[in-house]
Amino acid sequence: MRELPEQLVLPAGMVPDVVPEVPVAPRDAATVVLVRDADTGFEVFLQRRVLGMAFAGGMTVFPGGGVDPRDADTSVAWTGPEPEWWAQRFACSTELARALVCAAVRETFEESGVLLAGPSADTVVADTSSYAAAREALVARDLSFAEFLAGEGLVLRADLLRPWANWVTPAEEPRRYDTRFFVAVLPGGQKADDVTSEASDAGWQRPAEALQDWQEGRRLLLPPTWVTLSELAEFPGVADVLAAPREVEKIIPKLVRDGDAVRVVVP
């Protein structure tokens, strides 16, 4: 096992007072690392979660969230790698793989306004502003993602996603997630926004700059975000990120108490 940098200590508000005798079953979730080319390399889209949220309040994260049972709807129009392919990459069932990909696209749209879908298998929408009402309905869970796509005549573009990692919340935590990380490029013409109640601010930043902000105390990062940014900082551009070979393995950090501090150790 390797210990993360000394500064990566869980804030007091995130350290559980009581460790569950039996680990809580983690909830399946999906996170998407949006990237785009920039003059000085490439940038990632980051959001600072609202303080006081039950999970990761005040932390800087990538867009994402829990799987909705309706994300497994087989009626979703789909192009790109089939659910069986994703199931192999994430070592899960085909049904769950389908739900994870749908959750990744849905949550990205809900939290940033970026929609990885198009009217045909080889197109992607260039402006998502006309779907603002549907976006609100998705957030309120008044509309399923399958219903939204069908109603707008859109095809989910699974080929715009790349598998990246699989992080599971430590067993000591009372609120746990089994999160699959994806990477996707911002589609041409689309804009990522901060129109979400879950983030206090959002924007684009080079991975190295985000890590520097963390080092200098301007950002708080959870271990998966810190590791992902560190990995991305090694690539010169978006094309290199997409071409990078990835073998996804489930990573479950451990919390190690050191006096009043709790450090995170990653296998």
C-alpha cells in the first residue's frame, strides 16, 4: 500500500465519529472527467460542492452522482461500445454496466449541462439550452433519462466515454459509493455551466493548476480526485488522455488514525 501526500488528510467534518460494525454496502455511482484542449495543454471541468452537503461538502469534484434504477432501461437508443464491453471493463453485470453509462451521461447533463447524445449515431447536439426544462425535470426525478432521450429523439453516445477508474469509499465510512470514473471530451459547441444546486462554483482548469490550488489551500480534494488529477497532469493533451491504456481495478482506500488526524492510505 502507499500513503498519499501528507496534506491529504480528511477534514474533521468528514471523519466518521462512529465506525459501523458492519461496513455499509456502497451505492453504485458514476463520475465523468470532462476535458477540453487549451492553449497550454488541456483543462478539466471541476465543481466545488456546496458546504454542508451530506457527502463531500466543500470538496472540489468532477460531475457525477448515484445510479438511478431507471438508468438500466434497455429502451435507451445507444451507439458505441455495448453494455457487455463496459461490463468487462468495470467487472460488473451487463445490467449494471448499462446503468452506469446512462448515469454517467445523465449526471453530466444534470450537473454541467453537457450532453453526450445526438440525433443520430454519428452526431452530437451542439447546444443544450433548449433542454433546460427537461434538465430540471431530470434533477427532480420527474423524468427518467430514457424518457428524455426518447422524447427528444436522441441517441446516447457511449463511444464518447472512456473507462478510467473505480473507487470505493472506505469501509469505515457510514455513507459509501462504488464509483466508476469515465473520461469524455467536451463536445464542440457545448458549454459546461454551473447551473446546479450542488455546486457553489465551477469552471475549467489545468490539472497541474488544480493540484497547486490544493497544495496552497485553495481547494479541498478527496483521494480519488487528487489521484485522477495527478494522473492527468502527466499527459500533454486530450488525445494522449484518450489513447492511454487503462486497466480498471477496484480501489478501496483505508482510513488510518494518527492521533487526531485521519490519513488516507490507498492500495
